[in-house]
Amino acid sequence: MFVSILKRFGVKLSLNDPRWGRNPEDDRKAQDGRRPGDGPPDLDQMWRDFNARLNKMFGNRGNNNGGDNNGGPNREMRGAGIGAGVIAIIVGFIWLASGAFIVQEGRTGVVTTFGKLSHSTLPGLNWRWPYPIQAHEIVDVSTIRTAEIGYRATASNKKLEESLMLTDDENIVDIQFAVQYTLKDPVAWVFNNRDQDDTVRQAAETAIREVVGRSKMDFVLYEGREKVAADVQALIQTITDRYKLGALISNVTMQGVQPPEQVQNAFDDAVRASQDRARARNEGEAYANQVIPAARGQAFRLQQDAEAYRSMVVENATGNASRFDQVVAAYAKAPGVTRDRMYVDTMQQIFSSTTKVMIDSRANNNMLYLPLDKLMQQVAANDAQIGSKSGPVQVPGQVPASGTPAEVTQALEAVRQRDERSRDSSRDRETR
């Protein structure tokens, strides 16, 4: 910058210029007759030429003849003082301007004075005392940083010294996970620790080994992966707060949890067997859930039916006993009438459900009493035989024309025997 200012005022500082530092009026002939490669320029003449140009710039024109640069030591000292002052002002301005710095959005500037914390700045244009008095460091507090444990960049690029760890049941698991974090205290992040990213990685590795060491292998591989991630996140945050690192752990993502590659095949077989066992168990439970409710329902229905039957039998027995008591009381008062009424009711009950022929053999009457449905069936059969709409009407009490004599005889004999039994039982009741 200083060179550009001198060039703007016409001062040439190139050593390859043959007239650099010479008075163009006094040494014109000497400079014109000299070649560029004859030797270095005269330093005293360069300084005098520089002072002359400064004097012209600030109004001290000097001698109009142009060749008298030896106006006395006071003139030269004053010109040198002015030149030094201008240079000092320019250098001081540049030095002060070097203390300005810009902090982008999402970042924080940390200013130190002779290496000691002074203050922190907000986003925007800021100024501090230039070096070596003060210095600043811009810290990104909005970007989500990531620490990878067990791998680098991709899951295939494993770091076995970080990923292999021992569980509580003395099994080895291979775990790759990533820790995402931001900065909540930029001052603590800058001053309290060295190699902050590596510190977070080591804290994460310590936390995962502690959590896995307290857990079973199946729990880590399957149902407990989310809980392991949550416990690791909380433990990493505790460690970083203890170290006053100024980091905020936002998330722990499990990239891969599996047994070591050397036993992967055997472990897969064990997993498939476990899955088959779980499937068979689920099928058995489904069948049990289907059969047991049906059996319980059927048992309950049978129990209800039995209760209903018991209630019916008990009530019928109670009713019959009560009716028998009433009949006994009535029989004691009027035995003959009660006996006839009992006989009539019994016959009515029997004949209401029978389809047999009854013959009154006591009155030597040949009239047959048939049920009405049998009479209707006989009429329909007679009509079908003669092929006419109206067939011979059978008189009640006569033997059907379509019946065979043997059948009629058997029916009459059965009715006669039954009537004889009825009369015998009636006589027995009368004698009693």
C-alpha cells in the first residue's frame, strides 16, 4: 500500500530504472549517457529526490532553477521530518484499520487482549485494537458438527479399535454411530480445552463403552437400540459439561450394530432359529386364542342348559307334588268322582297323541274311531285308486276298505288288549 501511494506521487522505486533517485535537471546528462547495467543507483541522491518531491507536494517548491537541492541542512531535516510524519500517519492509519473485522451471521467473535479474554462480539462489523495488542477468533456456533465413532465418512470404512466393545454377557458387538452437536458457549469452546473435536469423539467412545458394558447383547442389537442411543447422548452431555467444553449434544445416530464379521454366519443362524421359535409360539398363541374362547363359550352354554333343565325338572316335580297333594285331598272327599275324572284326563292325554284305532268292545259296538288325519289320508287314497275327484265316503266306525284284513285284525286285537288292561287297572283302583 505504501508503494502504491509513492507511485501515485510520482516516486519510482524500481531498481531497474536508470534514473531512479536522480534529479532530472541536475544529472540529465549523466543519466542520459549511462546504461542500465552500469551499476546500482546512488542512495543519497534517491533520498534527496524523495525529500524534494515531498516539499513540492506540501508547498515548499525550493529554487526555480531546479538544480539547487543543497539549501542547507535545516531544509533537508525539515523535509525529512515531514516525510517521516506522513509515513507514520499512513502506517498508523493502516495499523488501526487492520483491527476491523466482520462477523457473519451464526458466528461469534472472541476478542483477546495480550492473550487474555476481553469480550465476545455479535455478528456484524466490529473493531479491536490491532496486533499485537488484541486478537480475535471467529467461532461458528450455528453449524451442526459431527463426530464419527467406529467409522470415517462411510460405514464400510471401519475403525475396529473404536467400534468393537464388550457387553455385560461377555459378547463382542461392532457398533458404528455418529454424534451431532453444536456450540452453546463459544468462549468455553475456545479457552477451556485443546483439540475440542477430538475431545468430543473420545467422550462419545467412553460413553458408548460404558452403556454397552452394562447391557446384554440381544438388548443392544434389537429392542434396546433406541434406549442405548438416548443413554449415550445423556452421558456424553454429562462428560462434556464436566470438562466445560461448551458443546451441546443434539443427537446420537446408530449407523450399524452387529456382531463381529468372524461370527456373523453363526449369529444369523441363531437369529433365524429364534425367529422360527417366535413364529411357532405366535401360531400356537393364535390357535389357543381361537379355541379357548370357543370352548369356554360352549362350556358356559352347556352349564346354562343344565341349569335350565335342573330348574325345569325341579319345578315340574314341585308342581306334580303339589297337584298330587290336591288330588289326594279331593279323593278323600269324593273318591268316585275323582277317580273318574282322573281316568278321563288320562285317556284324553293318551288319545290326544296316539294314532291307533280304539274299539269299544264293552258295548259290542263295531264302530271304529280313527284320527281325522288318517281319515283324510284314506279318502285321498281312495280317490287315487278310482281316479275320480270324489271317492266313496267312509263311514266312521267302519274298517277302511283299503286296509288288509290282517292289519285290521291286528289293530283291533291291540286295542282290545289295551282296553282290557285299562279295565283291570280300573278295577284295581276301585278295590283299593
